[in-house]
Amino acid sequence: MDLALIIALGGGVLLFAVLRAAQSIRHHKDSERGSDPGTGYHEIEANYHSGGGGGGHSYTFKVPRDPQEYAKTFVPRNKRK
């Protein structure tokens, strides 16, 4: 291939990547993930069904809304004060 064609194609790919990254950053600034800190718990349902006549599992997790309480769940029990 011609060197000019390779440089032009590489530049086009680079330009596309930079524009796509800028679009992605601009889009995600408006839609922050997560929830505001507070009291109480979030309840998350996890369901599994094996299909057919088989059974499944259902469980509800309670996740604290307080960031400090949430962080304490990752401390081993023998290290807690």
C-alpha cells in the first residue's frame, strides 16, 4: 500500500476514536450512576429459575444507603471494633 493511504486511514481511525471518546464523556456526565446517600436500605431481588419443571432460587439482598455502613460490610468480622 501507499504510505500516504496508510497515514490517511490511521488519522481517520484516530480522529474517530477521539470524537467517540468525547461523545461518551459528554453523555455520561449528565447521567450519574448510583443513588444519594441516606438512611435505610436498598432491596435488591436476585432470582434464578433453571427452566422446565426444575426449581430455582430467589433471594433478597439489603444494601445500606449509608456509605460508611456499606463500607463496614467489607471489614472482616474479627477486625471489627
